[in-house]
Amino acid sequence: MENTNAKDFSELTCTNLMIKLKILLNKLSPGDTVAFYATREQVDNTCSPFSGQGYQVIWTEVAANRYLVRIGK
Amino acid sequence: MRWLAGVIGTGGGQEHSGDTGNVKIFLTGDALFSLVDARTRPAWATLSRLPSVLVIADGDELRLQGLADPVASGIPGLRITGSANRESFWGELVSSLEKDWPGTRSAAFLLCTSPYMSRVPVYMLRFLTCVLGAGLHPELYCYLDGVHTLHDGQRPSEFENIGKGVSALSGNTVRACRDPWFAACSRCATARGYYQMNPGTGFCEPASCIQDIAIKPLKEILARFSGFHPVASHMGGWTVPAGDGKEGVPALTVFITHPPYCSEWTFGGLSLAIAAAMDGISTNVVFIEDGVYALQGNHDVPDNDRIFNVQEMIAVTTDIGRLSYYVHAPSVADRGVSTTGNLSLVREASDRDLSRILFPAKKDPAFTPAMRMLFF
């Protein structure tokens, strides 16, 4: 099921997704989350590493190579 | 141009411990007009008198543009290629790079402009044809509008067919037992419709593309930058200290020369620089000429606009270890702009500082076996 609040970042490069997430997470209040769609490669290479930086990262596969990712403080 | 004279002049004067060595400047296309422009001609005249500097102009393009006579008589010491008994401009460039990069097995061209609107793809073909002629492996990296080279079915009525030219070069390379490594950035190709999602698989596939250029993530293209070979472009260069071991990865300096938002140059240059640094390449970003406008004021992207805030991009990437940001102070002063105080990690650089960056001394921790320079 599509989450209408989630932006589609699946076409960003891993570098640009990293930049986008750092910008969004810098503005995030404690307890809030960022939700977006990403590919498997993005989840593995870019989203997962944020879990080592004090963020909670969870994802769900919603279609072929399409994941709904949530990152929160 | 004026700052280039300052940078080379500073280094050439040995005012710091780095050494510019012998500098060759190859000029073609629109850059040739700077040889007759009253604002820049004195700088060329000064540079061409330095014993360590050789300025080489493309004779065919000079004649095309009606510049041959004024240039030949106006700049002492200038070498003009293509006349009797002289090698072609591109042949001379390739001969030079073989000496600059001893032992290199390949040479690449980073193509950022589209066929027909720009003549740069013609230069790319001439350069890579000479690369192959020298027995090297030609490499082509299509980026930004350069990915339009991918388009199948190009049929210009008046211009050289770039798509067919790339295909012919690819075939000639294979027949010469060399390996053509021709790739286009997947982000740029997706944006321009050459890489389309297959809903059945969830993965993108080439659409209306020639077969000779593979679509690859920028990360894979940048992986080629770890090799010891030159990367030419519409405007670029390299420094290779003589006589040293060639171990290690060449460094990269990206010059941002355009205002931030009305074209993709700034975003494209920053993206490439950040990705390179994240892949382990020591990278400098220099905001220079109109590129300093990226640092003017505080940028506020409207909610309904889908664009990266360049200042936010810079702010969140200053913690990347191998990435350094500079702003060219004379460019700021020339334009009378005030750069934002929120980007304190962007260091001011004078011509002398740029000379230190581009020609680091051997004892400098930033010293690398080579430095590539790309202008966006």
C-alpha cells in the first residue's frame, strides 16, 4: 500500500540520497520520522548506515525493488 | 583567465614550495577568442613569455573563426598547430599527455554537453580518435547533457553525426584490440528519458539508446578515476609532478564557475565532487568566477520547487574527510558579493592559495601522484 506522505527518492543516486537525508534529518524534531520510497540498493548502501549514527531505520518491501523506508531520531 | 595567469605566475615565481614545472595550455573552441579579447590578451602575452609555459592554439579552429592572423601576430611564443609539418592539435595533446602520464594505458573524456548544440562532442571524438591512434584505450564518461550522445537514430543534416561517430570509434577500438570503456551516468540518463523503469522487474533499462555506451551509476564511472590516466573535458587539466612514483589515487579539483540554479552545472559539479570524495578520492571544490554566487546570501527553496538547496548540500557535506571547499576571494571581490556566514567551512583562497592547491609541495600532506581539474 502506498503511503501518500512518503516522497519517492528511488531515482536519486546513493550520494544524492545521502545528502537529501542529512538535510532532512538535520531539520527533524526528536520523535519525528522521515518516510520515503527507495530501491534495495539505496536501502543497503545509504539508508542502513544511518542506524550507526543514532537513528532508527526500518523498511518494508511494497513492490518489486521498492521499499518504504522510515528513519527517525 | 586572469586568475589562471595569477595562479601559474605565482607558482612559476616559486613563491611557495610547490612547483608548477612546465605548463602547457591547450586552447580550442571559444577559448581562442580570449587570445584577441582586449580584457584577456595581456594575460596571455604575459603567460606565453614565461619560459616554463607553452600556450598551444588549435590552428584549424583559429582559421575557422577568422582568428589566425591577429593571434599569430599578437601573442609572441604562441604555438599554432596544424600548419605544415606540425601535428594536429589533438595529436599534440595526446602526445603531451603520454609524456605527462608515463605508463598510462588509457585516456578519457568527460562529456558534459550535448551534440549539435555544442561542438564539444566533436572535440571529444577527435581526442579519443587520437587516443586510439596512440595505442591507448579510449574511455568516454557522459555526464549531465553529455548523455544525449546516447540517443539512437541521430541524423543531423549539417553536422558530424556524433552517435555514429561513437559507434565507429567503439568498433575501431575493438578491431585494434583495445577496450572501449564508454559509459553514461544513470542519474543523468534517467532524468532525460534514456533509462526507463520496467514495472515488471522494478529495474531501469536503456530506452532509444545506441549500444556502444553503457548506462552506469556515477559511482562506477568515478571508480575509473582511481586509475592513473588523464581525464580531458570541455575545460579541464591536470598536474603530474615529474619523476615521482605513481602509487596512489590522483586527486581531483572541481571548479564551480556558474551561478547555482539556472543550469545543472553547479549541482552536477558538486554531486560529482561529493561522490568522488565519498569513494576515497581527495577532492577540492573551488567556487570561482560566477560560481561564487552559490555562496551569496541564504538560499530559501520554495516549498513547491523541486531542487536541491546548494548551500544545504555544502553544509551537510563538510564532514566528509577527503572533501575541502574553497571560494576564490578575487572572484568574490570582483563581483562585490557578500558570501554567507553560515558556510564557515568554505575557506577563502587567493591566487597563491590556488597555486598551493593545484601544485602542492612534496612535503604537503595533500601531495598526490597527480591532480585532475574539471570545470563545471
